[in-house]
Amino acid sequence: MVRTALGTVTSSRRWTTVVTLVTAGAIAASAVIAQRSSAAEPRGRDRSFSNPAGVHRTLTTTGGMDEGNPFFQELGTNGRSCFTCHRPAQAWTITPAELGERFDATAGLDPVFRVNDGSNCVAADVSSIGKRREAFSLLLTRGVIRIDLQVPAHAEFDVIDVDDPYDCGAPLAIVSMYRRPLPTTNLGFISAVMWDGRQTAPGQDIRSDLITQARDAVVEHAEGMAPTNTQLRAIVDFELGLFTAQERDRAAGNLAGQAAKSGAEALARQPFCIGINDPLGMLPAIPGACLGRAASFDAKVFTLFAGWAGEASPERQAIARGEAIFNTRQFAIDHVPGLNGGPADPVTGSLATGSCTICHDTPNAGNHSVAMALDIGIAASTRRTPDMPLYTLRHRRTSEVVQTTDPGRAMVTGRWSDIGKFKGPVLRSLAARAPYFHDGSGASLADVIQFYDTRFGIKFTEQEKADLLAFLRAL
Ligand code: HEC
Ligand code: HEC
């Protein structure tokens, strides 16, 4: 613990320690709250934690951050709870930095380090601390959990080969995919559950999907029996009441002030319905979708920092410029399967004048407002690094062959055209939860920007990259 003029600051990432950390803030205006929480203290409505870019905060609209909620209870048999992989200090996911601390503190015996899905392989040798470091290397370096799925029986393809750096020896009909836990916050904005949408049942509302998801999470991650309906409802109500956003930026100060309209409280007031701002005007006839005609698409998806354009602070100006770049900087969006990459896709040919918001279209949340899995190339064989397995898939009829590190949505639908497709996730509280993308391959937000610059040939200037980075960090 460090004492500063601003109060007691700890760098602990544990749930029980709540920190609002402010460093060398250019703007010293807003009040600084250094909260602590222990079993004896009253449970608050919100929690703030320091992160590399400043402070993020979670607000709950369902009365209190109740640590007695089954979300925090061990409902299974292996010592895990939802909190094992979804932590408020990491914006409700986990990060390699914090996992490293947990590994060191417990000699790799914390319940997150379980072979059922934490290790590279199910049969990993975990008999010594050195072996455990090897066995959980992907979890420790990328913060990914192993998801094993069976190739659907009716699939249009077979998996005919795997180049597996871990020699896991699983049958080819089972594919191991390594994925980042999605945050269990800001779920009121999502249009599909899980990276590949596998917990989204046709015609069912998201809340019911989340109930099934929670049941499966207890059975699979925690190796338990299905919890009671009361427990499941309590978990999902808790999750749906959480809103998390960056609240302070180290350089630009308070993000939730008068001119800037960001922060968790503003986010909790942000309206949403499925299809709210879809560029293709899709209004699926499903529960939770917007009623009537969708309003026309507004590319200005983020409207948090426009008020800072005329501020004296250069850091604030940069964030305002970054927001405008995200909304309006145009580039050609081409060959994206799911959007305009094949004959069955809704758009033919290149979208010459798209911006980031063609896909990240939900106002002030940034996820895709409709369930529409897309392949932007994250799992492509060309991006494969030696620490990831490479699967070879062959079309059962045409014998066409494709290699990928993760077949994505194709493992749910069995469709060849769904290979490599994932959902467009919520883009809030990013600074607290590197690395990015489903496989954690974007080590930093700068890497994410570089990925897009290369993938779409955007040719961002250095200034544009810096501004966009300042903006993403402030979300
Ligand atoms: C061992 C780690 C682990 C545990 C424990 C765990 N999760 Fe997850 N969670 C994940 C991973 C990994 C994903 C993403 C998997 C994917 O998309 O394929 C995920 C995804 C989710 C999502 C989807 C969010 C979205 O945007 O689609 C929800 C909701 C969720 N988890 C809730 C829970 C709940 C509730 C519990 C406790 C009952 C729980 N999780 C326990 C690792 C975990
Ligand atoms: C063609 C659609 C599309 C466009 C255009 C697009 N994205 Fe994405 N974005 C996605 C999808 C899909 C994912 C998830 C991909 C994955 O993990 O496989 C994603 C993921 C991300 C993530 C990682 C979030 C996380 O939680 O890991 C960030 C950050 C991001 N995008 C920022 C941007 C920025 C900045 C731009 C503009 C330069 C942009 N995106 C343009 C579809 C798009």
C-alpha cells in the first residue's frame, strides 16, 4: 500500500480492495474517493479500480454489489465461481497480469488453474509448479480459456488435421479453441451470447439465453450440478444490472464531467434495443428487438467527447478527435465474410465509405447491435503464431480446404461459410482488460489499431493512431 496526498492507494487486484487511483492528473478538479471494502463494510452501489490508463468504475442498477450473490459462490465441485474468471478489477474478465499474480501467490493452485478448461490440454501434467507453468501457458500469457466443442454431426466439413504445439491428442472431431472470457458487464447491450453466439437460441430473449449460459457455466467451468432456477435468476439479474466504463483518464482527468458525457452512470442510462442503429436496417422479429421501423443509421455511434473538441487540454482534444475518427474516418471494408465476403452475404462488393461504426454500431456501447457473426480475419492461418493450434478443415462435398486457429461460428452451425466468424463485442472499459480479440492476440489497443490499419489498408497517420488510441483508452 502506498500513501499519497490523495489517500490510500493499493495496487491489489482483489475484489475486496477498491481503489480509485489518480496520478499526476492534469485536471485536479473532481473529488477523489478512495474506498475500501471488507466484509465489515457496507456494500456499495459501485466499485472503482485503477488500471493502466486511469480508473474504471462499475455501477449496479440492481441495488448493491452483493457479494452474497451466487455469482460469487462456489456452485460446483472445483472451487470455482463466476468471479474466478469474471473480475470487476479487470472489467469483469481476467488478464494475464492478474493471472500471473494469482499463479505466484498460490503456486499455480488457484481454482482458475484447473485442467478441465484452464490448461492447454485436458491431460496436462500439473504435478509440479514448473509443470503447471507450462500446462497453463496460454492462460498465463493470453488470458484464454480452452473451449472444447465437437464438430456438429451435420456439419458441411470435417477436421482432417491439427498442428497442435501441445500434442493434446484429442480426436479430430473435438476442436480445442482458446478464448478470452467476455466481460459479464454491460450485457444489457449485447445481441448475441458468447463469441460464436452459441448460447443465443433462435426466438429467445437475451435474458433467457443468459440463464442457460449461467447454468452451462456452472456445469462446465465449475464442474457442478445445474444450480436452482432461483440461483440462476439471481446471477443473471446481477449481471444485467452491471455497467462498467472508464471513469478517469490519467492524462485527461474526469471522463464523466460536464463537457464529456462518459462514465458508468451515463452508460447505465443509454437506451438499447436489438437493431437500434444497424447500417443494414435489419430489424429481426425477435424479443428485445426495436419495435417498428429502425431509425436510419447514424455513423456517429459515440457521442461522449464531442464537447471536448474546444477544450484547452491537449489530452482532451486528442480524445475528442479520436472519437470523430472512430465514427467517421472512412476506409474500404472488403471481403468480410458475413457482411460482403460471399454470395450469400447481405452486401455485394466493397463498402467504400465505411468506418469503424459499420460494425461497431450500438450507440455509446460499440458492439454490433444485431447478431451477425463476421470474419475479420483474427483466426486466419496467416496470423497463426506457434503457441496456437492450427486446424485443417475440409468441405465434405467440394473437398475445399481451409486452415484456421478457431473455426468460430462454424462449430455451432456446421456451416462452411461460418468459419472464422465471431461477434462484434462491446467496446467499453477496454483499458482495464487487455489483451483483445477472441484469442487475446491483440496485446494492446495500439496492436488492435495496427491490425485494422493493415487488414483494411487504412493508412492512418501517426497522429490519427495516437488520437484513436486516446479515445479507445477512455471508453
Ligand atoms: C474458467 C473461467 C470461467 C468461469 C469460471 C466462468 N466463465 Fe463466463 N466465460 C468464460 C469464457 C472463456 C467465455 C467466452 C467463451 C466463448 O465465447 O466461447 C465466457 C463468457 C461468458 C458470458 C458471455 C458474455 C457475452 O458477451 O456473450 C457470460 C454472460 C458469462 N461468461 C457468465 C458467466 C457466469 C454467470 C459464470 C458463473 C456461473 C461464469 N461465466 C463462469 C470463462 C469463464
Ligand atoms: C467489418 C466489421 C468491423 C469493423 C469495420 C471494425 N471492427 Fe472491431 N471488431 C469486429 C469484430 C467481429 C470483432 C471481434 C473479432 C474477434 O475477436 O475475432 C472486433 C473486435 C474489436 C476490438 C476488440 C474488443 C475486445 O473486447 O477484445 C476492438 C478494440 C475493436 N474491434 C476496435 C475497432 C476499431 C478501432 C475499428 C476501426 C478502425 C474497428 N474495430 C472496425 C468487427 C469490426
